[in-house]
Amino acid sequence: MANADFVFLHAPSVYDFRRESILYGPISDLVPSTPVFEMYPIGFTTLADYLERRGFRVRIVNLAVRMLKSRRFDPEKLIRRLNPLAFGIDLHWMPHAHGAVEVARLVKRHHPYTPVIFGGFSSSYFHEELVQRPEVDFVIRGDSTEEPLAQLMELIRAGKLDDESLAQVPNLTWTDSAGRVRVNPITYSPSDLDHVIIDYTYVVRAVARYADLANFVPFKDWLTYPITAALTVRGCTHNCRTCGGSVSAFRRIHNRSRPAFRSPAQLAEDLRNIRKFSRGPIFILGDLRQPGMDYAKEFLRLVGVDPGPVILELFDAADREYIQKLARTFPNFTMEISPESHDDEVRRAFGRPYTTAAMEETMAYVLEAGCKRLDVFFMIGLPKQDLQSVMDTVAYCGHLMERFDAGADKRLFPFISPLAPFVDPGSEVFERPEEYGYTILFRSLEEHRQALLAPSWKYVLNYETVWMDRHQIAEATYEAGFRLNRLKKQYGLIDPAVADATERRIQRARRLMAQIDDILQIADPMRRQMLLNALKPQVDTANLSTVCEKTELNLPVGLLKFNLWSAAGIVLAGAMGRRRLVTVPNGGGDKKP
Ligand code: B12
Ligand code: SF4
């Protein structure tokens, strides 16, 4: 494998998922990943691009995807063969608490003197605990780590890892020569999002340069469903109580008082650049109205008309005029809305600002404007939500299907899933659980790591509420999934055979959960483990698409998913050094020969 100066490694959620017998449950049904959470952070691409512009050769190795795709793939062997100046591992999402640290351990086993750098949301929260582990040398905190990482890499390249130099790197947590944990303040936090490139041209170039597609694939089925994301913002203007990306969590973890937005012009250009190589759907992340209506209007004006598939999201109710504008710009659009509950009181307690009635009107506008699909998401595990409330939410889904004639129209798709596996560290609920009616069961990183090895997902959950304990949350999830699946079958939203298969999977998962509960009562640990291991084949088949078929979320994509000529153009432009002009703070620029 060709060498690079910096290698990003993305770990699976639980390192040994191929050996462990764990009933993951519906924790990833609504994202493109499997429960291994094989998708790497979008930040890998912006960081890699930024480092390359500072003269470092960077590659991404998605160990999680490789392990998922082949049982024979040996991550340790691959890690042994790498020889960069430093490794970067994301502990961005908390579910990687186990895998990320285990991968770091493997790196240290084979490269004891090579720095291991952690970053991401969860690393930023648990930074002090992380740098006290022997596997982790540095944590770079914050939501914008491109420049601090580049500065640290300059020091590593120059061999200047003395206390005085390290103390100058913004956002860095490290241990000094006396073994003391040092926390440099988060002073690097750009006010906008225009200092990075978010259009995957780095990935296209790197795949060609290293002749390596396997390690760059963002999730298991990406080549058949090549969805990409366009990022409008780092941060959020909302304050949903369990969210580690809310306005208060960003303040707490990343020292960010205001979101950093991508300018409308850059965002419009990102879209155009992505379209050059991909014909798949582009998910425009974040409600375009967050920075204000002027921003949204300007962006839509700059795009003009984009006939390709796009997924948009609304964080609040919208008026007809705005929805019509969206539809004129994106005639092939899908809308995602997350009311979370049918009940205004529950939603208010969760921190969402609108009423069910207002959002239902918005749904009417979206359908009227000709969306290709309208996905509506509900959640289990919310404040003030009991079992009956969850069932009422499912009944409300029935009402929506009825009102919008989902049987004939076939564009409105409701989904329901649990808040799982964790209430996000740094969120309001994680910090002040009693105020919101929650109990947080694990607080440290190590406790979360151990919980991830529990044999069934309900024991992985790091919370209970006054209204539902973990058993009830799991039971409510399966019952809600069961009922919603039947409704979708009744309205013809899913193929009857698919609905029947989902129903069988839900029943199987319920039985397995009960069996695991029984096994856990056995006092002898050896016998307990033996019986759990014996369940593994059944557990593995129950682990995918538990309460709904994952592909229900996919939009139809044509046979030709990539524009190979344009991709080749990007590769050639890179090879010839024709990089786009982007200002890199702190003396950046293309220093490559
Ligand atoms: C977009 C998004 C997604 C996208 C991910 C797209 C992608 N590939 O990154 C999708 C929809 C797929 C998603 C899925 C999930 N998400 Co999400 N997501 C978000 C959201 C809305 C925005 C994230 C964002 O702005 N990223 C951009 C910036 C901030 O991050 P970044 O560029 O990727 O990374 C920067 C830094 O984090 C850091 N960094 C990251 N990795 C590394 C590594 C190193 C070595 C270094 C130095 C730095 C570094 O540097 C980067 C650039 O400067 C946030 C909420 C919010 N408002 O923030 C939730 C959020 C991040 N997601 C969250 C969760 C829990 C999940 C899921 C686990 C949910 C689930 N159960 O399915 C899954 C995990 C999917 C997987 N890995 O397979 C939580 C995470 C809380 C936590 N601490 O764990 C958040 C905060 C809120 C939430 N509950 O949704 N998510
Ligand atoms: S869950 Fe709420 S706070 Fe978190 S990113 Fe979404 S809208 Fe923002």
C-alpha cells in the first residue's frame, strides 16, 4: 500500500463485531450505515484536502467497511503495513467508543512511536479521559480542526514535539513531558465555513492516486446508492434537548457561540462540483433558513434550477411560498421532516418549536409542490413520552396516510425509531438529566465502551426516562415498528412481501431479546457466554433493517450512477496541479512540488 504522511482510520462501532454476539436492534435503521456505523465523518474529506494543500499526502482507510465487506479482511495486517508520520482516528459519534480505542491500540502495538491523534464530537467531550489512555497521544477539539491539525502535523514533521511548541497549537489536548494533561483553549473556531472544500474532489483524486476505492467508500452499499452530502453549517440554531449538536452543546463542547455557515455561493458551487462526478442524490444538510430567509433565497437564486435528485430538510414549519421556491429550484426534491412526536407537549419538551398542526400544513405544501417523496420521522425515548404516547404517534401516522391519500399517492413515508444507543454527551439532557425526567446510566467514556459490548441493544442504551425504562423503550420500539409496518402494508407503501419479511424480523428480534434476557439470568458466566455465542447466527440475521427495510429510505437511482468523464477530469486537474484557489489561513497554499 503506497505510503502517506497522514492516515485517517475509521473504526467499526464495536471492534470485534464479527466475533461478538450482539443484538444491535434498530439503532441504525434510519441512516445509510449498518449497526457497525461504517460511515466516516464528512470532515475526513475536508481535513484531508486541507492537509494536502499544506504539503502532506493523506489517505483514508475505512476499516469498518473493509471488515463488513469481507470476513477475511485483517485490519491488523493492513495497519502494520502503513507507515505515516501520524494516524488520525475519529471518535466523532459515541457509538465508536469501543472500536476507535481498539483500533488505536492496534496502531500502538505496531507503531509505538507514531503519534495517534483523535478528533470529532465525542473526542472533544471526552478529551481528558482519552489522552490519559496509552493509545492516544493527542486530541484536537472543536468542530473545525483543519488548521489546528495542520499546525500539529507541521510540528510532527519537524520533530518539534516539545512542551513549548505543543502549548501553541490551538484546540489541542495533550500530556506534557511531566505527564500532566494540558488543555489548550479552543481559540480556533472560524465564524464561517468557507475555508474548506466540501465537494469530495479530494476523494476522487485520492482514489485514483492510490488506485484504491475500497478504503474510501463511505458506507457498505454506497456504490449502488451513491448519496453524498452538502454541508450548510457547523453548529445549529436549535436546542433539541438530547442533541450533542445543539446550540448549547456546541457552546459547551466546541466553544462556539454562533453557527458557522457555508456562504450561499460556496454551497451552490459545492452542488455543481458534486454533480460533476455523481448522479446520485445530494443531501443538503441543515435547514436552509437557519441563517435567515435571505440566505435561503440567495442560495436558491444562485443554483437556478438543478434537476438532479436532492434531499432537503426543514427544522420548522414553512409557508407555501417558500416551499414553492424550493420546488422551482429543485424539481426533483425529497423532503425530510422530523416532528418526533404527534404530541405538541412532548415535542415542546424535546425542544422543537412548532405545532403538529403547523407542520401538517407544511407537509401539505410540500406534497402540493410536487416533492418526489416526503419522509416524516418520529422518535421513541423523548421527554414526557410514555408507551401510550408512542402508540398514539403511530396512529397519527395512520391519520397522515389517510389525509394525504398515501395509498394512491405513495409519496409520504413515516418512520419511527428509538433514540439510540445514546443520549449525546454534552446535550442538555446528558448534563442535567433530572431537569428533563431522565436518568443517565453511564457517564465516562469507559462506561460507554463497556456498555457497547452488552449482548442486547436495550442494555447499551445510556438512559431511562421517568416515563419509560429501557425494557419499555425496547418494547415500545418493536410494537411501534410492528404497527407502522402494517399500516404501510395496508396503504400499499411497501410491497406486501417486504412488509411480511419486516414483520417476521421484528418478531424474531423480540424473541431473541427475550432469550437474551433469560440467558442473562444464568449465574455461571462461562455457560452464559456459551449460550450467547450459540445465538450469534440468529442475532446476525436480525441485525439489519429491524423495524423497517433500510432501502425504504432510498430514492430510485438510475443505472449510471457516476459521471466517469468528469471524475477523470478532476483526477487530471489534480495531477497537473490545477487546484482551485482557496485561501488557507496561516500561510497555507499548495506547497507540493
Ligand atoms: C450530518 C450529520 C449526520 C450525517 C453524517 C454525515 C457524515 N458522514 O459526516 C448522518 C445523517 C449520516 C448522521 C448519522 C449519524 N449521526 Co449524526 N449528525 C449530523 C449533524 C446534523 C451535523 C454534523 C456536522 O455538522 N458535521 C460537520 C462537522 C461539525 O463535522 P465534521 O466535518 O464531520 O468533522 C469535524 C470535527 O468533528 C473534527 N473531526 C471529526 N473526525 C475527526 C478525526 C480527527 C483525527 C480529527 C483531528 C478531527 C476530526 O474535525 C472535522 C473538521 O474540522 C450532527 C448535529 C449537529 N448539529 O452537529 C449530528 C450528530 C453529529 N450525529 C449524531 C449521531 C448520534 C449520529 C448517529 C450515531 C445516529 C444513529 N444512531 O444512527 C449516526 C452515525 C452514522 C455513522 N457513522 O454511520 C450526534 C453525535 C453525538 C455524539 N457525540 O455521538 C450528533 C451531534 C447529533 C445527533 N444526535 O444527530 N449524522
Ligand atoms: S436535533 Fe435539533 S439541535 Fe440537533 S442538529 Fe437537529 S435541529 Fe439542531
